[in-house]
Amino acid sequence: MSDTSPSPTPPGVRSQIVSLVRDFVRRDVEPVAARHDEEDTYPFDLVEKMKEMGLFGISIPEEYGGMGLDHTTFALIFEELSKGWMSVTGIIGTHHVMSAMISGYGTEEQKRRFLPRMAEGSLRGGLAITEPDAGSDVQNIQTSAVREGDEYVLNGSKMFITNGLHGNGFAVMAKTDPGADPPYRGISCFIVEKPRPGFSVGQKLNKLGYRGVDTCELLFEGCRVPADSLLGGEEGQGFKQVMSGLEGGRINIAARAVGVSTAALEASIEYAKQRKAFGVPIAQHQAIQIKLADMAAKVQAARLLTYDAAAKKDSGERVDLEAGMAKLFATEVCGEVTLEAMRIHGGYGYIKDYPVERYYRDAPLMIIGEGTNEIQKLIIARRLLQERKP
């Protein structure tokens, strides 16, 4: 893997970028979030504005047309976007996992072919790992890629793929050596663009939350791709490539969770100041104060874990332990805080007039996405045991 650790983003530049994103969220995202969520419609207008702002190239190196920002700034951007509407982060989330994989492992020709278009948003990426019978157990994928001359023939299906409908480029995990032992050594990654014969979108999934961004089934039926679509040009490297990409992916999921839980906390504070019960604002009742204190402490702890992982990622170190901890803690906190926000709002928190019910519906996605939290615990435990060998 080439060294793709970005240079630290100057504090002044970071502050300016985050401020621009915050203004974008307040001006353009918040007014339309409820409608897109209710109707489950794709926000084409927001996508165009995100292109103009350069958000499709946040972490793509400047030499390939991106902004080349560090992971800390990346996480701050994702937190701000999620405070307004978490779904908009999905449009650029796995897009950036794919770009990180290409930046780190792609050939120079692949970098120049894909990254400039990804940075400008004309090539919008996704990550095609999960299958109907293989989720967290990546080694059990059944999609195959068989070499025939200067092409590979892909057969199989992928499930729960973000950007499946409106994305047009995917990092597809497939087995090039089904008999490999251990199985992960037989997995390779292909960058597949659409439209392409044999590559189609199956069902669009109707979800509890995370609405507005498309989540679909992808079908590969005799899909032929050029041999130079093999990421890095070497078979059997796909598992390593995607695990490295998911380190950053878990940091962005943690940042999303911090954003949503922060929005839920802020909404609860404002509501508690205004809502009266027994003659006084409910903020004066100790029961509410205790809830707010617990929520605020957990959100801040999640934020610190997330930015600690991002800072270590910026230093070029291995961060699967820190990213796993941040993702585990921040997303569980998000689930707890959004439920507490609903309790503070009472009946008003259960209706769509207030955004709290959307926060509550969006929270579970982050608990199960980018590797379930049960898998995160296994990763954390294994790394702890490895680090503490005598």
C-alpha cells in the first residue's frame, strides 16, 4: 500500500470548511430533510450543491483533483452533515471508502482513471461486499470472478448496497480463487462501472430510516469487466484492501453517530426549556436534568473517541482498534441518546412534526452498518490480545 496519509489540514482552513458545511446544512439541508425522508426521494439538488462544494473529493489527494483533507476534518464534516440529515452522508460515505482503496492500492493508471472523476462527483462510488447470505462474514461471499483472456466474468449478487441505484462505480468483492485456504486469500476487488452488460440493479429496499439515499440489490450475471479493473492488478488482495478502507469507513460512521446524537441532545435542551409541566419548564425538573447530563457526557465521550481515532489515522498508524472502539461506542450512544430525546419530548417526539423521531429511526443503521457492533467487539478483543502478548 502506498502512503496516502494526508498532510494535516491547517486549523484555519479546517474551521472555514466546517463553517461552510454548517451553513450549507442550515440553508439547504434542514428545510428539505423531512420531505425527502417521508417520501424516500433522492436529493438530486443537494447532490449538485455537494459537488460544487467539493464534498465528493474530501479526502482524495489534490494531485487527482480532490481536496486532500485529513481524516479529522473529514470526520468534522460528517458530523455537521449528520446533524442536519444523516442520509446525505450516505451519498459520499462509501464513495470515500472506495476512493481510499484506490488511492492506497490502485495502480497509477487506475488512480488517474477513477479518482479525478470521483473528486468532481461524475463518478459516484459504492462498496459492494454484503450478499444475501454473507454480511459480516466477508470470507463467505459467493460472487465469483473467472478470468477469460483479458477479461473477468462476474457472477453473483450483492445486497444492502448504498448508492446502488444512483451510484455508477462500485468496488466489488469477488472470489477469484474459491479453493483458497484461508478463504480470504481468494478474494479480489474489482472497480466496476455502470452501465455494463450483465450488471443490473435489483430491488430497491424500503428502509426504517436512512431514507432518501438509495439502498439496493446489485446483480452480476455474466458481467464482463476488463482485466485492468482488478484493483492493484493482483488477485487475492481484496480482503486486505477492503479492511483497510473500512478503517476510515468506521470513523465516518462514528462521526455520523456523533452528529445525530448531538442534534438529538440540542433538540432536547431547547424543548426542555420551552415545554412546561406543573407550572415550570421541564428543564427545571431533576429527572430531565439528569437525562440531559447523561446524554451530554456520553455524546462528548463519543466525540473524543471518534476524533482520537481520526487523529491516529492521520498519523498513518493502524487504527482498526481505535476505529472499532469509536464506531462501537458512538453508535450505541446514538441509539441511547435518540431514545432519551424521544422520552424528553414525550408524545411530540413520536410524531413527524419534530425531527426527533427521524433521529431515532436513523440510529440503528449505524449500529449495524460498516460491520455490526458485535463484530466490532470481536475486532477490539482480538487486537487487545495481540497487543498484550508477553
